[in-house]
Amino acid sequence: MKQKIALLITCCVITVTALACIQAYFINNTYKLYAKEADHTIRQELLRLETSGKLDTLNSVWMKKTSVFMAQCSEGLVTKDNFKDLIKKTADSLSVISNSFIKQNGFFGEYDVTYNNYLTQAVLFDGERRCADTIFEGKLLLYGSNKNLAGQIPASQSKWDGSSAETGGVGNKSGFEVISTRSYSIANWQKQVLGKMLAMLIFSVGLIGLVIALFYWSIKNLITQKKIADIKTDFVNNITHEFQTPIAAMDIAVKTLMHKEADLTPAQLSNTLAIIERQNQRMQKMVSQVTKASLSHENINTAHAEALTCTDIKEIVHDFMLSHTEVSINCNTEQDISLYIDRMHLCTVMHNLLDNAVKYGGDVITIEIKKEDAHILLTVTDNGIGIPQKEKMAIFDKFYRVQKGNIHTTKGLGLGLHYVREIAEAYKGTVAVSGSEGNGSTFTISLPTP
């Protein structure tokens, strides 16, 4: 069964991983599709912007000033070092106009697009169109916002050939060449694309989460069912084993009475009847335990609680030691401390804890009662074989018995500690176990003070 569960878990992990990979593949393809669509939309808007006529007006401004500068430069009136200052002064006013125009006319829609026009090269020629001087080479903003330089995407490039004669220049009528480039960048590209995919992302994550939850729920139920089946099997085996001894003893006693009644002395007859009575009481006790197994702490009557001290516990211990003379039990308590609990319930708790300690190797048991804040703590410590850490969470479950050790010689139905927990919870208290395997156990019952 464990192999089947392990195989099922492995198949579930493989299935979820495959599903996640498929979802990731489709999401990635969808992202690329939306990104391509966004790029196409922006380029269409760029085309609409550049053909709107407004940029031609802006271009004519810096082009006219460039022509004048080239004419003056060819005549030696200015130097090329003055060109950058001229363009920068012009760019400030042109950038305000271009950014306002793009914003007011709703270009690029929901995308935060930065549009820039740069001058990349300006060369002055002599009269025979030979390169006389390179006025500028690099990247000089003509207009735009000049943001997101690292993520800019080239849009278009243009070359303008001019002559100083166009502005009334004299002299050798030198020519010039200016190259400009347009580029754009998107500040919220991924945000916009992912925003369109939000519904798909939520659905994909939800679907994978639902599959994982279903697998978890199925495997958990399977493990729980297996645990219940194992407990039921152990219970049937245990109760069968428990009933075999009294039935066999009663069978022998009855046969003795049937076949040898006339030959028995009064003492032998009395002893045989006593055997039958004891075994009958033992079976009745076991039947009563099984019958009460369905009793929960909500159904336990706590109306008859009374103040019980260490003296009352010693009386219970005395009765217990009559049949366990080899065990040493000590009871320690702080003065003026009492447990508020029904005497019958205290008897049940103490008998089960002491019996459990003796069953698992304890021959020195210490009982303590002390006060801690608003609770009274009753602890039972033994020097037995202890309880494995992994078993501590389950030992209070109904019909559960520790699986390690010689369980065939340790009698019981797995109900004692279950009763202890139910009684503690009925009085709004708790029960806990501490200690390590091989070093004994300590059971602590915490009950609130009235």
C-alpha cells in the first residue's frame, strides 16, 4: 500500500509539473503575441504622428537655424563649438511643443511612449562637395523628452543635404549634410502587456492551484483511509487477543464443573467459580470500554467535580499497587493545591496513566501536582521505554497503539489515553506528553482552576 501511495504521489508531481510547463509555454507565446501587437500599434501611431504635419513645422525651425549656422561657419563667423549650444537652446522649446502635442492628441493611447528626434551627424563641405569639417558627430536631442535612453528603439532615419546659399550665404557657397534619427521607448511595456494577460494568468495559477489542491485532498484522504483501515485491523486483532484469555479460562473452568463437580472440594469449587467470575468481569470491562469508545468530551458530565488532593490520588494509587506490587509510586504536591474533577473521572485518568506506564516498562513512577498561573498541573512520570517522537501526536487517538516494540505481550485496546484526553477536554483542559525514546515519558494534564 505504501508503494502505491508513493507511486500516486510521484504521478501527481509529474502531472502538475507537466501542466505547469504547458501553461508556461502558452503564457510565454501569448506574451510574445501581445508584445508584437503592441509594437505594431505603436509603429502605426508613430507613422500617424510623423505624417500629421506638426513635426514638419518643428523640423523647419531647427533646420533653418542649422542652415544659417552652416553659412556663418563657412564664412568663419562662428565655430563648430557653438553648434551644440545653438541646438540645445532650440531643443528646449521644441521639446515642450512636441510633448504637449503628443499628449493632447492622444498618440500611443494607453502606452507611455517617449518619442525623440536626434541629430547624429552634421558635416560641412567646400565648394566641390569635399568634406571640409565635421561640425558634430554623436547624439544631440532636437526635440523630445530624452528619457529611457537605454531602452530606446530606432524608428526612422533621414538625411538632409543643404547649401549655405539657401539662407543667403556668400563666398564659396559651401554645402552641408545633416543626418537625424527618430527613436522611441516604452516605459510601461511589460506592465501593459501583462495587464492584458492578467485574466489568463489568474486563471492559469488558479487552475494549477486547484489541481494541486485536488491531488493533495485525494492523497490525504487515501492516507487517512489507510490509517483508519490499519487501526481497525489492529483493533480487531487486539480485541480478539484480549478475549482469548478469559474465554479459554472460562472454558476450562466450565468443563471442570461439568465433568468433575462431584470430585471437587468446597475450596476447589469456590476457586473455580471465582475464576469464572473474574474472567466474566474482565470481559464485561472490555465490552464497556468498547461501548464507551464513541463517547466524546461533550458528553462527559462534569457537574460532580470536587476538590481532590494528593491524598485522594494516594488512595487510587494504593488500590492500583495491590495488583502491581513490584512498582514504586510516589506522589508529591505543593500545599493547599487541589484538582477540581469528578472522583470517578480522576480514577479513570490515573488508572489509565499508571497502567500505561507499567505496560511499557515503568517500575518507578512519580506523580506531582502543582499550580501554574490559572491552571493546576497533574504530571505522571515513569522510567519506561519512552515514546518515539513520531508517535506522540497519535497516541491519544482512539484505538491507536504504539507500533514499535513487542505489542503482542502488551495488552490493551488502545483506548486508555483516548479516555484521558476526552476527560481533560471535558474539563476545558489539555493533556500532553514529553520525554524521549528510551528515557521514559511524562504525561501532563492541565486543568483550569474554578
